[in-house]
Amino acid sequence: QVQLVESGGGLVQAGASLRLTCAASGRSFSSYAMAWFRQAPGKEREFVASISVSGANTFYADSVKGRFTISRDNNNAAAYLQMNSLKPEDTAVYSCNAQWKYWGQGTHVTVSS
């Protein structure tokens, strides 16, 4: 099992950048695919980005492609989401996921116009 803790959220203006961190505990981080999801107020949770075990393969939702970058550091058991050119519609609770099974508590991102 793995425990996930997200950090790095906050309130920013449109056009700004944020970097989210997902810190993992447990021995198996380097064997888990990692992903970020988000849930905006009143909406369903949606996929944002994922990264393979080695980091060689990444996938993005169309809504964030070209603005967000997912990465991972297996030595430090962490995954990251670099978010650039933020838009008000990016406002949501962002949660990381390990192996499509384990979830963190989430971190709030609010983008003002």
C-alpha cells in the first residue's frame, strides 16, 4: 500500500503557474503508474495527466495539453504536476493517484480571472 500527500495548491491569478507535489510513502512507488485528477465544484472528477512507471510515457487531457507537465522522481518517491498558463476553469481540487487505485486527500487550486 502507498500513502499519498499532495501539496502546492493555492490561489493564483489567471496566467500564473503552480507546481503540485505528490509525496508518497511506501516501498513500491517506483512500480506504480501515477496520475493526477481534478474535481471542480459541482462537477465529476476528471483525469488530468498520467505517467508511466519509468516516466517515459505521459498522457494528458486535451484541456491541459501544452500547459501542464507531469513528472516523477522515483528516488524521492514523488510525482509532480507543473501547471502553466492557468485559467479560471482550472479551479479544482487536484488529487494524485497511484496505480489507478490509491488516492491522496487533494490540494485546492483556485485561479482568479
